[in-house]
Amino acid sequence: RNSEDLDLVCTRGKQLLNVCKNFNLLFLNGRVLGDNDGKITCFRWNGCSVVDYALCSLDLFDSINIFEVNPLISHLSDHCAIEFHLSLPF
């Protein structure tokens, strides 16, 4: 997957990656139409990073149409809202 966050993966990040590997989960960030670059999701005084994720199972991955990191609304939060669109056969 792609990511605009070029910093090293921290300990908690490595733990999350291990959970994803053990349970066959995929990050939508940086991997799905709408966020091909893995946009930054957190803007703090001491730096910016990708810390807001959407994860899905391998079974659901093909049902994800789009994943987006919305623009920052700085007077509400230092995190961007994320959203994804899921198509299910009903």
C-alpha cells in the first residue's frame, strides 16, 4: 500500500500490522480508489501522520468501491474524517 507518512512504524503500528497479518485484514488507506497515495489523516503541532485507518477482511475487500480521507476541519479536530463506500448484494 502507499502512504504519505514516511516516518518509521512505531511499536503500536507494528502490533497493528501483526494483528492484520494474523487475521487477514487489509488497510484501505493507500490501497483503494480515492486514496491511492495514503493521505495524511492527523495534523498536530508536532507533526503529521496517518493514524486513522479503515481495515477490512480479504472477503470484503472487493466490495469496497472507494475510500476517502476528507479535508481537515481544523476547528473541529486535528484528524480528518475517513469514509468508504461498500457495495453488498441485497
